[in-house]
Amino acid sequence: MLSQDIVDKLTHQEILTDELLDEELAQFCQIANLAYRAGKPIISDQDYDFIYLAALKDRDPNNLLLKSIEPEGWSFSEEKVLLPKEMLSIDKAYSWGEISKWIERLKKSAMQIGLGLSDIQIKATPKLDGFAGFDDGNRLYTRGDGKKGSDISRVFERGLCVFNDAKRGLGAGEIVIKKSYFEKYLAHSFEYPRNFQASLIKEKALSEQAQKAIIDKAALFFPFVQLPIWSGSTAEMVAKFDQIVAQVLVMVDFDVDGVVFEVINADLKTQMGANRKFHRWQIAFKENKDKAHVKVLSVTPQVGRSGKITPVVELEPTLLSGATIVRATGHHYGLVKEQGLGVGSVVELTRSGLVIPKIISVLKPMPVDIPDNCPSCSKLLVWESDFLTCINRKNCPAQIVGKMAYFFKILANNDGFGIVTIKKLYAYDIRSVSQIYALNIEHLVTMGFGEKTSMNLINQLNRSVSEQVEDWRFLAAFGVHRMGLGNCENLLKFHYLNDIFNLNLEQIANIDGFAELTAQIIVQGLIPIADEFNRLYRYGFNLETTLLTKNLQTLAHELFDKRIVFTGKMSYSRNDMKKHAKSIGIKVSITISAKIDYLVIGDKVGQKKIQDAEKFGVAVMTEADYLSKI
Ligand SMILES: NC(=O)c1ccc[n+]([C@@H]2O[C@H](COP(=O)([O-])OP(=O)(O)OC[C@H]3O[C@@H](n4cnc5c(N)ncnc54)[C@H](O)[C@@H]3O)[C@@H](O)[C@H]2O)c1
Ligand SMILES: [Zn+2]
């Protein structure tokens, strides 16, 4: 798990998402989501959507958090009860382009069921930014995981009214607080309306403020069927989209974070259906501004593990794509020098793919400050093309610390060896990862680590040795230039790990995807790490050997290089099945599409999967067929 310190730094953007591993990013999203669901958000919704979730979508599109309803966590202690009706999240669109694609999908589905395009009816409603609930007239439930929620009927027992004094039992809706009321009476004690909404639901007794908001009918349950609507045809929607959005956003005196567009025609809704996270007949439009002109407050040099100096740019806080950006990297000092990225300059900032804020150009240059010396070791800096670089590679503290931390980060099967710990070790003359593995508890205690911490650290070192890790990951952890995870994996498909240090330029350049220049850089980059590699290798890391492609090819089975999907219950765990399939050169996917060759079925297979297979012309085979073919 991420340490509190890292979570805090992320929250304040002292660490940017691009410094995180995919797993760490996913963990942070989970932590933020659980805090949000518990009524104590640690970041704004915009930052969650546009920075963190967007980055996760970019880097790990199959992450569970993106594919299913965001978990509610343990903020409701009650046991979960089946919801009377499934409640899903809503797919989001941030641009007209995405909306028009959705309209295209509607039209396509309408054609499939013979519904005339002009007969498609759309409605638009304000997307209430409250706390989702389902009122069956008897009980009120939280959304939970979409299928099972918690019984929070106590909110009604506490006197909460339904919007417009309507009757109970109107189905799905949100617990909301009037915007004008929140601003007037509550904004000084609650950072976000969500903190207040959560307090209405929590088991613990209501605060006076909450009681009053209920009596004043400012806090309410708002069933969606009571929402004011815009409705019309797709043609009208296309013609007047901006107007509709502007109009719907101000329809109610409650927090609104977008406009929900949905199909009215029941048969079209059935045709479009849903996936695990949202209904395909519904989409929420949220506005997104993704370029801004921003003033630079300061530019600070930072040394990375490779010696490159990165300008870290402090910016005047700016709302971009709905998120507040306070910091960005300037990539390299070439940009600083050539474009005048100095204090007081104005830059154009974008979020490429909504992810990492990027400085694309300097609009108004100012005098720049190019450091002469390394901020870590004070040695003279040198230009290497666009990069200002500290070439004191062997002795620059920041580089040594950065390399050691990188090893543990890439290995990713240990905890506790972040920058802070490593800096402390550095202060006690630790200069290499192999020295770290030679430490014992007493050493750590003398360095000033607590007894418990020392024990934990040693346990983590042992764990990193015993827990299995792919050999290419281990190799990549040494941080050789051009030997990232992808290249290492490729390399080890052609040569065994133990042979890597004996390879010549030609052997590497012969591998698909390795240019001559890359091969040269790799050969040279491997020389200085050879001793350290051998020292570490002797600790007996539990390395999973990558299969050589040539061996795979001799695995002449019918399914070699075929793409398959497993479904249903099988005699081995799904994980084992997948691992084994991959190890013999089969490509395993999770969704059926026209690209899939076979659907392998076990017991209790959903009809949907079979239908999909038929639809895309994917051949179906049983587990027994599969086993006989391999
Ligand atoms: N700040 C954070 O750390 C953090 C963390 C997690 C999630 N979030 C926020 O939560 C939201 C995503 O969560 P989600 O999946 O619960 O909600 P969502 O944004 O996907 O919305 C789905 C819900 O909207 C509700 N809704 C509101 N108005 C509606 C209308 N007019 N018609 C139909 N349904 C309507 C429904 O209850 C439905 O369940 C994002 O906006 C995100 O910013 C924030
Ligand atoms: Zn240096």
C-alpha cells in the first residue's frame, strides 16, 4: 500500500502521476475513491476524474476500477442487501466528439431494431452531484456495488423529505443539499457538499446543522423521475447541443456536475443494454477546457537517476480540464533556454489525453536561470543535446539514490524502500542495492531506524527475493538506458538472462524492434552494471524465466499464436489457465471481438458470451477440446 506520506504528496501534487507505477496510481485512485465514498474526499472530483482516473485509463485501461462500479468501501457497516433494481454508474463524455459518437451508436442500434432515426427520443436532465440512493417506498438503499447496497432507511426516519414533498417509492435518486443553502449556512464548515451529505447518512447522531437542513427542506431525497427535463430528437440535439447543455445545467438549485442524456424509447434501451459499469443508452456530458495560459512562479532544477536535469515548474494555480494545476515539468532545459521559460514567463499548458499537464510552449519569455552546477553534487553540468546533464554518474548523490529507489520501484514486490528510506541509507554510506541486501536488523537499528521498522524492512527484502518476479522485470530494475520493461521483455524472448552480458551489438540489433543505435547503447550500458548484477543475482531471486521465442515456435500446437477467451468454470483456476496458455504462446483476451479465434468454455457459461461468439464468428470449444489441442 502507498504510504500516507506519498498519498499526501500526491494530494498536493508534490508528486505527479508520471512518477508513479501503474499499480501505485491504481492504489491512489482506490484510496481517493474510498475516501470520497466515506464522505471525506481527499481531492476534488475534477482532479479525480481528469488527473488520476484519466491517467489510469491511459495506462491501465483494463483496471477493475474502470470496469465496474466504484466500490463504496466499509463506510457503511451494515450488511449488504439486494437492490430492488440494479443501479449503475454513467459513462462520461467530455467533448462534442464523444457525444456524437454516442449518437452514432444510438442510430446504429435503432437501425438494428428497425426504429426510424427520427423516432429516437432523447431526454436531458441535470446530473445531480449528491449521494445516490434507491427508494422502494419501504426502504432506502445506497448504490453499493450496483447490485447490493446498504439499508439507510434511517435517513427518512430522521425526517428527510422527498423533493417537492412527493410520495416515497419513486425509485432511484440522490440525497442532495440545496446549493444556495449550502453556500449560505454550511460552506464555512464543510469543504465539499459531499462531506455534509455523508453526515446525513452516517449511523452516528445528526449534528444540529444537519437536523436544521432537514427541517428547512434544504437537504432532500431527489428522485430522478422528478427532474425537470429537456427532450427532443437526435436532430434537435445535434443542432442545439450547446444551448441544451447551458439550459439544463441551471435547471435546479442543487449541485450539478454535468448533463445526463438518455434514450426514452424502451425498445431501443433494451437493444443497447448495459455493461458492468453503465447503461449504453445513457451518457453524461461534462465540460472540459484543456488548454490554458499560465504564469510561471518558479523553475527548479531536479536531478533524476540518469543525471538529466529536469526543470520543475511551479505555476500559478490554474483550472484546466476542471482540475487545479499547480506544477508541471518542463521536460528538459533545452526548452528553458530556447523558449525563455523563466520566472514570470507565460506558458501554454495542456493536458495531453487529459493526463499529465504539459508545457507546450512559452508564450511570453522571461530571462531564464540555467544552473551551472548540479543541485545535488555541485559538479559542473554539461549539455547533452537538449538535456542539461550531471555527468558525475558514479558519485552524484541524487543519481545514486535515484537508481537504488528505481530498483525497488521496478521490482514492485516490496514496500518501504522509497526515496525517504534510501536517502537515510545513503547518509550511512550505502551506495548500491547489493549493499542494501547485505544489511541486517542491527545495521538498520544503528542507522536510527526503529526496531519494528528495521524488522519490516528486512522482511521486505526477503520477500522481494522469495516472491516470484519476471526475469525481464529484474533486468529492467537496473535502470540501464533503453532497457525499460518492454525492451527487457523483448530481449529475453531471444536470449537467456545469463547470456545478456555476453551479447554483442550485432546479436541485439538482429532482434526485431532494436535499432543499431539502441543496441549500441544497451551494450555500453550493461558494462558498468555487470558486477552489481552478479552480486545481486547471487541472492537467489525467484525469477520466472521468459520462454524463448524459438522454443515457443517448436511448440507446434494448433493454438500457437491464436487469440482465445476463457469463460465459465474450469478445472483449474482462471489465473493458472491464463498463465499456462501464455507460456505456450497463446494470446489470452477477456472480451470477445472479431479478433478472437476461439472461445473456450467451461461450466455455467453465460448465454451472452455464446451469442457474442456467434455474432463475431468466433469458434467455440470446450475445455476438454482445448486441453486436447495443446
Ligand atoms: N473526489 C474524489 O476523490 C472522488 C473519488 C471517486 C469518485 N468521485 C466522483 O464520483 C463520480 C463518479 O462516481 P459515480 O460512478 O458514483 O457516479 P457517476 O458520476 O458515474 O454518476 C452515476 C450516478 O449519477 C446519478 N445521477 C445523478 N443525476 C442523474 C440523472 N439526472 N439521471 C440519472 N442518474 C443521475 C445516479 O445516481 C448514478 O448512479 C465522479 O464525478 C467523480 O468525480 C470523486
Ligand atoms: Zn550531480
